[in-house]
Amino acid sequence: MATREREKEAEDEQMTEAQRLTLLEKSMSLNRFFLLLLAMLIVVTLSVTITVSIISAMDSGGDSAKTAEIADLQNKVQELRQELQATREQVAALNAEIPTIKTSIANGSAPAFQRLLLKQEASYQEFIRGVKEGMYDLARMVPGSRTWLELYNEKMDRALQFSQERQRELQRLNTGGVLIEPGG
């Protein structure tokens, strides 16, 4: 061994600086290659290890968590079904009450009172028209009565107009619709 070292030292002395630098660069590039290879091997090993641990953790813990979630969802579905059934029963009970409510509304005093008021307004309008006709006939019989006919005619027209407006309002209330004014 000692002889080898001496031979190496002799060779080193015989080499020039450029040769030594080239030899040193080759050994450095070889070292860099091995270090990069070792780093890549470590990275691959770490990624495989992490992946395997994540997959094993998901398989073991995921089943119990999924089972608990499924049980919770089944309980919620059961509760919702019970609520749906209760709601259906309430709807059926309300649907059964609708005919009696309609009957009581139809036989109630408000619709009957509306019908009575509509008839009263029609009768009032007929009376006003009759009085207007009588006043016209009377004005033709009495000389110089044209002024009071015009005066009372205006008042009768206003009373007739108010009566017609009340009748339209009552009809709108009776139908529940929107009042559409004639001529407008």
C-alpha cells in the first residue's frame, strides 16, 4: 500500500496543473451525478411513502366515517318522511274543510248583504229615472218651469251617477275583480 501511495504521489508530481484540474472536474461531475441521483431517489421514496400512508389512512378511517354519515342521512330521511306524512295529513284535513267553508261563505251575511245593496242601488237608480221623467212631464205642463227643471235635473244626474258608482264598487267586491270603468 505504501508503494501505491508513492506511485500516486509521483504521478501527481508529473501531472501538469491543467491535467489535475481536468481530473478534478471529472470527479466533481461524477459526484454531482451521484448526488442528483441520490436526491431523486429520496424524493421518489418520500412521495411513495406519503402516498401509501394517505391511502391507508383513507381506507381505514374513511369506512367508519362514511358509515356514520350514512346512518345520519338515513335518520334525516326518516324524519323528512314523517314530516311529509304529517303535512299530507294536514293538507287532506284542510281539503276536507274547503266545501264547508265555501258553504258558510256563500250562506254568510256579507254576500247576502251585498246582494241586497246591489238590488237597492238598482231600485234607487230606477226611482231617480222615474222622478226625472215625471219632472220633465211636469215642466212641459207648467209654463216658465224650464229653470227649475235644469236645476233639479243636474242634482238628479249627480245622485244617479253616485248610485251607479256605488253599484260598480259593490259588483267589484262581489266578484273580487278589478273595477274597469266604462268609457275609460
